[in-house]
Amino acid sequence: MDIDIKQFDIVLCKFYFSDIKKSKNRPVLVFKDNLPYDDFVAIPISSKIDKLHEDEVILSIDDLSDGVLPKTSKLMVRKTFIVSKEVVLKKYATISQNSYIKYHKIFCNYFGCEI
């Protein structure tokens, strides 16, 4: 599926288990979109919000500049990973630039990078 995605987007991806027979669909934030080979850096999103760790933050409706999320959810910064654009099923929403800056600071605080 060819979906135009970019940094700030929240997308649904199909992730396969190691046996390649089963898969789960999971939402992620497109954190950085300029990688080679049609890959992007993704921060996973979870709707299990009952317990927040220091590197997790609730995605507020105020964070979105476009679209909606099906459920109240959180970003899980420590689980950031690389994703192929080939597994993107659909786009849910886009976060605002101010929200991206906020999440980038949380990311850099956790991983010790420059802002």
C-alpha cells in the first residue's frame, strides 16, 4: 500500500511475528522520515495507559493538528525503532509542530542527544 507519510504523522502498521505467519496492527508516531530505503524512525503508541513510565507520555487531543486516534494513548519513547514504509496500513492523524518539539525533548532527555 502506498500511503504518503511524513514526520509528525501517526500511522497504523502491520508488524509480523518472527514466524512470519501472524501479525498485529500497531500505531506509531513517524518521528523521523528521511532515512534511506523507505524506512523511518517510529515511536510506538499504546492504549494501555493505566501505568506510565518516565519515558512515556499521554497523547492529548490537543497534540493533534489533524485526524483522530481511536483511543486515548501514550508514546513509549524507550521502544523507538526503525520501520519500513511498506508496512504502513493507514494514517490516523498528524501532531502539531509544538507537540513534536515537546516529544523530541522527551526523546533527547531519555537518549541523551542534543536538541
